[in-house]
Amino acid sequence: MFNDTVRLGASDLKVSALALGTMTFGEQNSEAEAHAQLDLAVAHGINFIDTAEMYPVAPRAETQGRTESYIGIWLKRQQRDKLIVASKITSPARGFTWIRNGPRIDRTQLAAALDGSLRRLQIDYVDLYQIHWPDRYVPMFGATGYDVMQERDSVPIAEQLQALANLVKAGKVRHIGLSNETPWGVSEFLRCAETLGLPKIVSIQNAYHLMTRSFENGLAETCRHTHVGLLAYSPLAFGHLTGKYFANPQAKGRVTLFQGFGQRYYKPNVPAATKEYVHIAREAGLSPAQMALAFARTRWFTSSVLLGATSVQQLQENLDSVEITLAAEVLEKIEAVHRVYPNPAP
């Protein structure tokens, strides 16, 4: 069991070094399996549970909201004040027309989305409410380079922030955060907060792992000087960094179960980089998964790493990674691979 916590950004939230991501609940995991994972995580010192209104993944109209409902049933027998519960509002431009006839980050939809999440979670407030990805166009989920031709009308950031402020004032949200954001987006949310006297974002939840290190380029500096904490998601690169797809390209997992899902991992250098990182781990006597998790957890800008598992056995291995500190020699080898294959899954 681990007890260390880290202050999340400029908030008063003290989050565990590892958090439980829940997007498999309701698709790959049954309610009983979800509750077993939650019980195991809390027993090992995790106090931070992250979810979203669009979960489970892969998203479907028939299952939307099921993840929060599973968590809500479990939360009824927990001490609410001992846990940090985070959720997210779905954003536009991903084709999820079954969510409010097409989600947007405006005043009406923010209020409706949050109320729906609170109802399913069976709680009165969330500790952290996040915008799942920007309302405006940005390149993400494997896209690289800003394409001005894809710009679209979007809700002004000041308007989004004012709507979030109303939810905080109503006592339904303690703190607000972003996800899949850019350095400009973080800076603009913070500028609007300061100018208009509105709540400040305290966190950003972006992909970060051995094969997706673009956070280090501009966001790390931005977040350091503005006291915004990173919640690192997909630390195992959809299972690639466990080595299972290297050993068996058809191994069971999200990549093989949901065709076309996880486009960033279809890039040409992913297999070669995976092979190198798996080799480094095994040579050091570590499991590839534990090395990858230890790497993400021990970066200076990381507040918490979100674990995702489909079995308690996988989750236990992931939890055990908290005891691992990577040797300087291992870190040097990781950097050598990164120089050859920089960000193969951006």
C-alpha cells in the first residue's frame, strides 16, 4: 500500500501518484469486475478515480454513461470525502450525436452534462470536472501539425470558463481542468481566468508515455510556470508498452477488439520503438509495463498517472510499479531510443 500524495496544481486536492482510469467499465469489464478493480485500487492507497460521461470505450449510444453508473453503485458504500472523483464533458467533432444531439462546451450543455454525471455517480459534486478535448479544432489523437483549413466555429474560451464558474459557484464542482489541450489553450484559459476573475484550471489530462512525449516540448514549461498538474493517461500506450502486441499482434486488447481505435498507435515506428523499450525493461529485470509506468510517474511534471486494466491481475502488476525507481543506466537507454524514435505515437 502506498500513501504518498501530490498536490494537484494550485488546488487543495491531494492525489495519489497512481489513479484509476475507468473507460473499460461497461464494455470490457462487467459491473462486478469494475467493483473488484475499484476495491483493489483503494486498498492499495489510490484515492483518485477518473471517468467521463462518454465512457465506456469504444463509445456507443447503447453503452454511454454505463461507466459512471457502475462507479456510482460502488460509491454508495464508500466514504465520499476520502476519494477524489473526476469526470469529463464530451466535446464536439467526434461524431457522438447521441450525446445531446451533438455535444458542445456551452452553458446549457455543461449544466446538463454535469447533472447527468452526478446522477449516474450518485454524488452531489465532483472534485474535478474536465473538458474532454477542446471545443475548437486542434490536432489530436495522432494528428500532427495545425491545419488552418480545419478551423471551425467554437464556443469562446471565456464563455466556457464562465459556465464552468457557475458550476463551481453552485457547489457541484470543486475544481476544473482540461484534457487533450495545447500550450495556447492552457494559456488562454488561464488568461481569461485572471482577466475575468474566474476559477483557474488546476490540471491537464493528456497522453504521456515512452512513445508520446510531446508534452515535454511546450506544455511542460507552460504548466510549470502556471502551476497546472499533469494527469498522464495511456501510460502503457494502449497495451503496446506491455510488449503483448510485439509478441502477438492479435493479442486481446482495445487495439484488436475495436478496429480503427487508437490511430496514433498505427504509426510506422511504433513496432520498432516497442521492441527497444521491451528489451530495455527485460534486460533490467523489469516487466515492460512496470518500467513504462515508473517512467511516467517519476517525471517532474507528473501529478498522477492513470492506470487502466481489464483484470485485477493486470491492475495488481500496475500498482506494484509504484515501488520502482528506474536506475540511471535504464534512463540513459530510454533516452537513446527516444533520440532514434522520437514520439513515434504522437
